[in-house]
Amino acid sequence: MRHDPILDNLAHLRSRCHRDDRRAKPRLRCNGIAEVILLRLDQRFPATLLDLSVSGCCLATETPIPSIESPAIEVQLAVNGTNLRVAGVVRNVRNERKLGIEFMNVTPRRAEQIRELVTELFERANHCRAESRTQPD
């Protein structure tokens, strides 16, 4: 039986969509400065903020994070003129330096700050896209 490249591609896209649907909240790509604090080891790791949502973020560290039994961390974020420190849990690690973090034990006040920041970044991204569409080539 021959393979149909169009059907194979659709199956691949469908499986990718299901994997991406795991997230409860959409993430917004952004650039920011971050620091990962491993509470158990009392170690700090400089990082770059890659994306952000109201429930978590993705960071790229400059050096690999050591494997630990308890993935409890704190994240210090500086993005768009806003500084936040949030408790979290490392949910996944890719290529030893890319961390998927879920925010934990977020106070209502901190949650509102994160929501406002995500909303601001989203509005800024939409504004930039709209401007780029209206400018002549």
C-alpha cells in the first residue's frame, strides 16, 4: 500500500494539535530576563524568558539545570518593565536548558499582575501585527 503524503501530513498536524491542546491557557512568545532559583539547592541560574501565560512560562537557561528530586523553584522575571517573583514547579525540561514551568501558590494579587502583563504583551503584539499589515512594502 502506498503512502499518501497529504494524509500523512494531516495526521501529523492533527497529532500536533492534540499535544498543543494540553495547555489550559495560551502562551505568548516574548523576550525577557529571568532567573531560576532552585530552592532545595539554594542555587540561581540566569535565564531568558521565551514565553509567558497566566499559568506558567518557558525559560532557556545559560547552563543546564541539575536534576533534582523536588522540582520546586522560584522564578524572577523582568519583562516589559515589570518585575515579578513567582513560585513554580518544573513540569518539563527540553535539551537540558529549556524549562517548562507551571506557576504555583500564586496569590490573587500576583495572579492579577501576571494577567495584566500577559494582556499588555498580547495587545502590543496585536498592535505591531496590525501596523506591519498597513505599512506599504
